[in-house]
Amino acid sequence: MKRCPTCNRTYPDDTLAFCLIDGSVLSAPFDGETKQPYTSRASAPPPTEILHASPPRAETNPTPRLQPTMQTYQPAPTPTQPAHKSNPAIWIVLGSGVLVLLLIAVVAIVLVGRNLITNTNKNQNAVPVNQASTENENSRPAATPESSPSPERLNIVGHWVGTNDGTPATLVIDESDTDSYNGTEYVAESTPVKLAVEIKIDQVTRHITIDETQILKGAGSWNLGFNQGTISADGQQMSGTAKDVKEKIYSWSFTKQVPNSNRPK
């Protein structure tokens, strides 16, 4: 029989070596009645060996494995210097200086602008030397050179005889105080035609226009036209071309008659 030194449990099977409860090493076989180990009567008892029982293994949880942790490097805080206290007097002085500079700049701009405006007005009002001399010369009474006498005013009032579009015609111009005249034109068509005309003359270029404004008598096949031409220097002949309302172009010419010539009625 064997006994567990930890829990004192006995086991009759001498072949067991460990306690079935706590796993301790069992003692040597002993007598159950005497509670002493078996000894050999024929020989002296062997020395007793004390077997140190191993302590019971505590049921503990397995130690968890430590996981490596990453530590973020943080720089050591920089010691901050104490903020300097602003002096109000300094800001007042600086502000005053800025205001003075601004006022000086504004005054300078105003003065420059006035000078520019003044100079511009002077330049505009100033008369160039050449122009002033020209005006002075013009203001002087011009010498009256011996100019040629102006041509006499052309007198076209009267009785004119000639042709208009190849047909015999007579032109009678009435009196006028201007260079615009009224008159009557007679054309000897198969059916005689009497026309009211307006006449204008340029005394310098001797250019003349005869505008047929109305058919007064005998329409026939005649179409109103506009005549323009020139008068001779002696004022005795005139000729030119005409265009009627149907875009027909034709020529005409007249010669002035003596005052006592008979006029057609």
C-alpha cells in the first residue's frame, strides 16, 4: 500500500507512483495495520529517505505574450519665450507718422494736378507765334492791288431761239432779281407743246440748268426733262444736254434774239 504525502490518500496498488488527485509522488509501500513501511526482518532496515514532494501545480492561466508596441516620438517642447508687452506709446507715434505721410502725399497730388491744369489752360490759350503774326498781318488793311474788273453780270432775260431734241424750239425767260428765273418753252412738235420751266445760272462758271416742270399745252409725245449746259462769255448762246423722265438723253441749244423780235403766242 502507498500513501500520498500531500493529501494523505492511500492507494492499495503498489504499482502506482503518483497521486491521482494532486500528482504528488507516492511514498514507499507500507503496512496498513501498522502504518509503517514494509521492512525485512532478516536484515537491518535500510535508511529512510525523505522524498521531497513537489508542490502542487497551480492551475494558472497561460501568461499572454506581450505584443510589441510602437511609441511615437514626440519632440521635447521648445521653451517659449515670454511675450513682450507692446508699448501703446510706440503704436501712437507710428500711427501719427503714417497719417502725416498720407497728408503730405495728398497735398502733393493736389498741387501737381493744379499745376497740370494751369499749364494746360495756358497752352490752350497761348497763340502760336506764327499764328499771332499771321493774325496781325491779316488785321492790317490789305493793300488794294490793281485787280482786274469783275465780269459783267450775264443777262439772260429775253427771247431765245434754237432746237430741243432736234425739234425747233423757243425759250422765253422772264425778269428776276436773282439768278433763278421762270420761263416758258415752246416746242414745235406735230402738236405744239408749251412747257413751264425753271432756270438757274451760276455767274462765275456760267453753268445753267433748265428744269421742265409742267406741260401747259399740247401733251403729244413730249416727256418732261432736265437740261443743263453752259452760256458763252458774251451771254448770247447756250447749249447742253438733257435727260427726260424715261431716261432718254438728247441735246439742245439756243441763241439770244434782239429785243424787238416777235415772240410766239
